[in-house]
Amino acid sequence: MRAAGSVGGMCGDSRIINEARRPTVSGKDDAVSLPRFFCAILRADMSVPRHFALIPAAGVGSRLGAATPKQYLELAGKPMLLHAIDAFLRTPQVQEVFVVVAPDDPYIDAAIGKGDDPRLRILRCGGDSRRESVLNGLNAICEQTADVDWVLVHDAARPGLTPDLIQSLMSTLQEDPVGGLLALPVVDTLKRDDGNGRACETVPRSGLWSAQTPQMFRYGLLKSALAHADGVTDEAAAIESMGMQPRLVEGAHRNFKVTLPQDIELAEFFLKNYP
């Protein structure tokens, strides 16, 4: 039996990485397949999987047009990033919360204040993209995580996250062989632009979901997937590139991503009226 908290072998283990490229085997659900190395890990590791939160916060949020990165803008009395951090810290099942920032980030210390919760840790290893930041963060914590531990990756610009949403995701995916993400079914009619500002096609919305975060996957699986998936915009896409199908867990409208200036007022409305 491997002791809880020990490393599961993903720190520089090329054998594990290469195994991810081999043929997959079917699990209980015919629609789900897993790499052989991951099935072996699940069988061999008898420790209880833990939950870690990882928040990539190295972006600048250029579309918002603010003087400071958007994750540090004040919303309902505190920096946007702090709302997401607090949601995880108020969830007892979360072992630690890791925030990945740029190496020269000048804002994070003031944003978190004293940061006296021992579960909160800042990792100054952010990259040029979300994928790089998440992968760098996973590499940084490899000595304290096991391959079967769950990692919940969450956007710093989604301040509407709540402990209830986190617990719903964790309870739904606890026995899932792949993992999954919060998402919402698309309800609007979708139009495709012809490139000149005119609708050229109505896209059927049946079966379409809008991805949210957290996105929750096993540490070893997620690290391997991101290492081999260039250009992905979220963790679920990296898992999909390995031939697996993440589970969709219904999220909430309040958990939207703050992207444009008009999003600020709506985010504050939720945070002030539905804390």
C-alpha cells in the first residue's frame, strides 16, 4: 500500500508518459476508454484519492481592457481571484489550493493579504498559455500528489463558484473512470458567421454544452494528457485528445467567466445578492 500523499511516479517518468500512447482498454461504460497505465494505477494504488484545487492566474485579461489583470479587479469588496480561492477553502474535502501566477506577478501578495490558511499556496511558475500554466503547476506539486489524486482546475475569472457546485462535481465524479467538468446545456439559437458579419448557417444546439470550470481529473492522467496536447484551451480537450470522454456535470449560470466590461456588473450582482 502506498502512503497517502506519496508521489505516484509522474515526476519525470517517461515510461508512464509513453504508456499513454498505447491502445486503450474499455471500462465499465463502453463509451469510456482508459489508457492501460492508468487502469493499472487504479488497481495498484489503494490509498484514498484526495482533492487538490489548481487555479491558473497568470493571464492578463486583455479583452476586459483594465489597467491590471482582471483576476485582481475588485468585485463585491475583494479581488476577483479571492472569490474563487475562498470557495475552495470553504470546501472541507479540498486538501490544498494552488494558485499559479507569473514568476514576476506584482499583485498576488496584496490580493491574498496575510494568506494565513495553510491550505493556500502560491506557485510562481505561470506560462504563456493556460495549458502551460496548468502543466507547470502540476509539475510543481508532483512531490506531494499521487497519480490517483483528483485535481480541480478552475478559471481565476469565474468568481461565482460556490462550495455547493464544487461538492456536486466531486460527488458525481468520485467513482468516474475519467473525470469531468461543470457545464451548461446551450439554450440559445446558434448562428455561424460567414466572416463578413452575416449569418450563413443555424447550428443545431442539440447535444451542445458550454464548458465551465472546475474541470476535475486524476493527477497522473491530466499531467500526461496536457504534456501531449498542444493548443488545447481547457483540460477536458486534452483528455478528449487521448480518446476519452469526460463527464458533463450541470453547473450554474452564476459560474460564468468574466471576460468583457459588462460582465463585471453581473458578477457583482450574483456575489452581493447570492453569496
